[in-house]
Amino acid sequence: MDVPFAIALSNGSAALDIALKTLGVGMGDEVIVPAMTYFATAAAVSYQSAIPVFVDIENASFNLDPERIAEAITRETKAIIFIDYGGNPANFDGIAKVAQEHGIPVLHDAAQSLGTVYKGRAAGGQTPISTMSFHMAKVMTTVEGGMILTHDENYKDQVLMRMNQGEPPNGK
């Protein structure tokens, strides 16, 4: 996977929490999540005092249905989270198209994505920020653990600051 910044965290839930904070999700905001996902995906939205908006899945893939996303978008929608259910790749192009049309960032909860390939590329690196989990129920495990992957140096610095009680990375 071609991602320049990978930051280890205590678990995948912490990674989702910090990634949403980094995207600026806050009180009263709405975040679109798949109707079928692990509890942590929606719980991380609630940690921000935001509202998870459950959107139906595609019957064939069990992943977020891009055609249903636009119906759920409101002025309060601040992000879209998608997963690759059971390692089955989501329709990232369809999700990204809707997100781009509405100017909404996409967060990939790639907890089930290790080993998944989407259009010849390793899943987890398509979005500006994504998260991983290494929980014992995942494909690759460290019994517990998580990671944030990002292409954006500003996101990397924000994540490191949030992990370090608000102190900027490298004393900047």
C-alpha cells in the first residue's frame, strides 16, 4: 500500500476516534456509515457527539451502497465512512464520486481490508485518511492495536498531536 504516513495506536476504535476528530467532525454533525458494520464504526461517530446516519448496503457485496448515500446527505453531513465487509472491497469509485459531488471527506475504516485489493491496489490507501485494526478477530492481529494511514502531512501532524495530549509533534 502506497501511503507515506502510518501511525500506530492502541486499537482500531482509538484510530477511528482520532481520525474523525482530525476531519473536524463535532457535536451535531452527521456521519454516514454502512448499516452493516462493527459497532466501533458508529460508536466512534458518537464519541464526537455526532450522529451516525446508517445507509443501506449493496446486496451483492454487503458494503455501503453508493446509490443510497446521496439520499442521506444533509447540510449537517460532515463525513462518509465505508468498510470492506469481510475483506470484500467496497465500490470505492462510486462512494468517492458521491462524496466529491457534495464536498464531503471519506474515511475508510479498513479494519477488515488487509489483503484486499481494489482495482489492482491494496485497499486502505485510497482515501486521504484511513484506519486499521489489529484486534484478534482481524486478518492480521497483534491481539489489539490500530493504525491511522494518511497521505496528508497536516493530518499526520494533527493525529500525532492528539496522541500526545495536544502537544505538537517534534516540539513544533
